[in-house]
Amino acid sequence: MYIKEIKILNFRNFKDASIPFHEGVNVIIGHNNTGKSNLLRAMGLVLGYSNGHRLGTSDLFYETNVAMLQQQSPRIQITLVLRRSEGEALDSAEMGLFSSMMTDPALSEEAELRYEFKLTDAQEDNYKADVANANTAKEIWKIIDHDYIRLYRSSRSGGNQAAGISVNDALGQIDFQFLDAIRDVSHDLYAGYNPLLRDVLNFFIDYSVKNDPTNTEDEIKEQLKARRDNFVQQSSPLMQTLQERLQDGKNVFLKYALDTGATFNGAVPDFDGEVTENEMFAVLRMIIKYAVGIEVPATYNGLGYNNLIYMSLLLAKMQADGSVTYMKRNAKVLSFLAVEECEAHLHPAMQYKFLKFLQDNKSNGHVRQIFMTSHSTQIASAVKLDDLICLTSPELGQINVGYPRVIYQKNNIDDVVSRQYVQRFLDATKADMFFANRLIFVEGIAEELLLPVFARYLNKNLTDEHVLVINMGGRYFNHFLKLFDTNNPYTINKKIVCLTDIDPCRKRKEADEDYEACYPYEYNIDPDNYDYKHHADIEETQYAAHPNIRFYRQDATYGKTLEYDIMRENPNCKLLLTHSVSNLKEIKAMMEEQDVNEMMSKMRNSQANTRIKASIGASKWTDEEKRKALLASRYLNSVSKGSNALELNVALMNNLDKPEEDRDEFHVPRYIVEALTWLLS
């Protein structure tokens, strides 16, 4: 059995949510305040983990609808749906554990465990009377906090809602270990008198004897008893020596007990003269041995290292608690591990190692299911897409669940290709898309470098708005957009802008050749002999009214690429003439001219320039449009995307640092203005 789903009603920031899980490792990601930690705590409530905390008013979802609050007192209900594992026998121990809690006993496929925190039935009518005349939700919550929260009761049950089967016995056989984000493990780790370390040592002492398959259970018991007796015999002389050394001093020490009256009814205090292995564990302390021979106490280690050691001990204890040979009838039947912010105090390489460690423990059967929350892009990029669960919260109480496992269908070839592509290119940089609030997908490095500074020219800050610009390295938007298309279930709800070049192109009619790039002023100039098309015609139409995705590109009449548009919309801006621009003197001379023919005379002779001049000369554009097109075409053919974009970024930022009256005028390309306006609205 494994936890297939959790349903949460009115718990903290969850008003009504359903989150699916799968067997194995479940990595829950998302930006802050989406409910990742609350999700693990909700799971713990059902499974009996409370950490001594009684729920209070602040644990109830803050409902603001007065009518709803007057109709019924607010209450929490959390349901875990457990499903039979693939190939699991109907007579397995886990199936037996949940046999009475099946939602459909005839099928024996799914069981439910339920937790409720609500006002007692006896007080419900009183509550309704007290809040009947309230005008605001705030008034009602004050009444709940002052008069009713102390009367709330928690309960757990299983099976159908009507059945209400008691689950106390079952919970005793379920091992749920929870590590929260704020943890100082040193207190629980490094002394043998601590229960965790003691229990682990108890399980692993004489491990080879306990797990010897050649011996019967009686033979194992006999060997273990012999070892314990031998230990007592070996320790007895030491204890005798200790008793002799204490004899004189003990008489003086015990006189204080006699004087205080501790000998009431003939009782005389003394010291026991025998020691057991359990008691000897208390003198053990964990040290770290370095290769150079230095030994230091483990308490001297960093927090990250100690966290890893602690979690290894915890998993060892879970293994011990699940051993029928060791625990007999008290053995845990099912084990779950929940780790909040698993990357805490770990550098990236250790995060990868830790993730591999958890996956191996799942494979070894030491723990059935693992749940981790994370803000780490390293973790998000290292796990399989199938293991990710992404939470977003567009508004209070609304939790949207992104679940790539069901987005990319395994029986759909196109989805399989997309899954493989996304998995392959989901490095730590691109994985940040799961944590940002809004995304801009771009084709190349020029857009990636320039968009943040373009936003500054529009008095916007992409960092403050939690907007991430992601370089796709080409036109691969479709693979990633499947993750975010909210027209489909279990996709990730974020606003997405795709910026793409319109790239007009043409090919000779009825010719067996590919389309070749052309200039905007060449588009449709010879329709009798050429077929023409723009890039992203389909995508722009497809996403024009989409709820959360838009495509933006240059103007269909005048546009071509980003670099082309930058110059076309800034034909007099000297900031564009950076050192990496080839033909710099030629473009500067053209920029100083207003007459198109004079500009053409400044262009050196080349095949590319001859084509530009001929095509512009044949167009019916105005002189101003031709002037802009000439500069844009020459500029486009003179820049190297990466180096020029970096230099232009620096030049534009330096321009912004000047007093406003001293700045050079610069216009952000119109299609980018429209994209950022929609994205940030």
C-alpha cells in the first residue's frame, strides 16, 4: 500500500485541495507560502504525528464568507487515500492492516484514513446562536478564539465517511518520521543515552547473528543469550573493582541518606553491581575519523554533515522498527519519511548525494514512501519529472497542483519526446522555473541578457516581480509549455510569455527547397514566383486568448528579429554602436544621414548590401520606413548576438545611471513592451 492522494479541507492555507502522490520519492516544490510545509503537517496529523502541538484557531483556514461561518462552525478534515501497490498480494501484511478501511471492500484496492478537528456536536447549536448576528468574519473569528476553540476535538477514523472505523491500532503499526526545516540534530544524535542512537545500536549489535539465515530462531536466541552472558562475565570484574574502590567513600556518602531518613521501613540505598549492554551504550559517543588519523567529536561538524548522519540513523531505526525478527508483533508494517527542506545546510554536491541516498533506501525497501519539500533548483533538476509535485497559490486558499507524471502521457509519442527533452535540459538554471511567479521563454542569449534592462527602461523590475527569463536555446517552447497549459489538468498555473522572432522567409513556388530568410521589405514583393510565411503564425493565434500563455513577436509588416527591431525603433541611438559591432564606421555614417540614397552610398559593395539596396528600392515603403529598414538590416548583419547583447546591456545600464536629463533616448521594441505589460498586469 502507498499514499495515493491527500485531500485537505480548511487546514491553514488549504481551503479545499487534493494532491496526488506516487510510490517512491515525492518532491514537493513551489515558491514560498504555497503550503509545502503545511502539506507534510497535514499528513502527519492523519498518521498520528503532532509533535505535542494541539491545533488552535490559527490552524483553521481563515474563511471570510460570513454566511458560511454562520451556517456551520469551521472544521478541518484531512483524508489520506491509500492504494494497493502494483502486484501486491491481497493477503499481504499491509492489505491486512487496512482490510477494514477499504472504501469498496469488494474491490480491495483503496483505503482511507481520516483526521477531523471540529467543534463538539453538543456545542454546535450554541455556536450558531452566538454568531448569528455578527456582521463581519473578524467578529466571528474572535468568538471562535475566545469561546469555542477550547471545545474543539480531534478524531481519526478509516473507511467510508459513514463507516467511521477506529484506526488507533492501525496507526500503531505505521511508522511516520517527520524532519522539519528548523532542526538541531546534535541534541538527538551523539550520546549513547539518547533513545534514537540507543535503539539503533540495540538493533545493529550482533547484526550478523540476528540475520544468519543458516540458524533457526531458537539457535539465534541461544547465541545472543550466550553473548550477553559472556558480556556480563567480562564486565563483572570491572564492576567488582569499581565497588571496592567506592567502598569507603560509599559509607560516608550513604550516611547522608541515613541522616535524611531515607532508611524508612528498613530501606537502605546502595549501588547495583552489574552492567548491561544498554547501559554501556551511554558511554559511547560518536566521533568522526579523518583519513589523516585525527578524531574529533561529531558535535564539531557543520549542520549539513550532522543532518546527513542523523537522517541515516533515522532510516536505520525505521529499518529496525520494521523488522519482524527484531520487533516481533510490534514491527511496523508500513513506513513513511517526510523531510522538510531536505537541502538545508547542504551544498549542491551533497544535495545530489542525499537524494541518491534516499532513492536507494526506497529501492531497498527500508521505507515505502518518501515526501520531501524543497526550494532547491539542484534537487528539482536532479529528480525525475515524474517525482515532482509543484504547488502554486494564485490566491488565498486556492492551491493548484502541477503534476508532470500525468501531463506527459507515456502512451503518447509526442509527450514521450517532450518529457525526454525537458528532463534532459532541466538543469539548475531552468529548474528555477518551478519557483518563479512568472516566466518569459526566449530563443537565445540576446533576449536573456537584454530583457532585464528593457524592463528597467519601462520602470519595471523583473527580480522584484519574481519573473524568470529562460533561454530555450532555440524554438523548443512546446515541450515546456505542456507543463503550464492550464487548459489541461495538473499543470502548473503561472503566467507565461514566449518571445520569438517573426523571421519572414520565402521559397520559390513548386521548388524542392527549404524556406530561406528574407527581409520584411521583401515579403510578398513577388507573390507570383515565391511562397512566403512568418514564424509562429499558428502559435500566436493558438494562444491569443489563452488563460495564462501568450506569444509575442515583431510587427508582421516591419519586423524580423530582436536585433533588427532594436535598431529599427532606435535609428538615431548611438548607444547601439558598441565595440563588437562590425562595420561600425559605416553604420555610424549611415545613421547621420536622413536621405535614403545618401545612406545607400555609404554602404560598401557586397552581395548582401546589393540585395538590401535593390529590395528596399523596389518596395513601396515611405522614405522614413526605408531609412529605418536600411539601418536595421545593416545592423543585423553586423552583430554577434552574445557579445553584442552583453555590451549593449552594459551601455543601456550605464545610460540609466545618468541623471534623467542627460540620458540618451532609447525605445524598447514595441512587442516586448506589450509582452511585459501583459505579463505584469
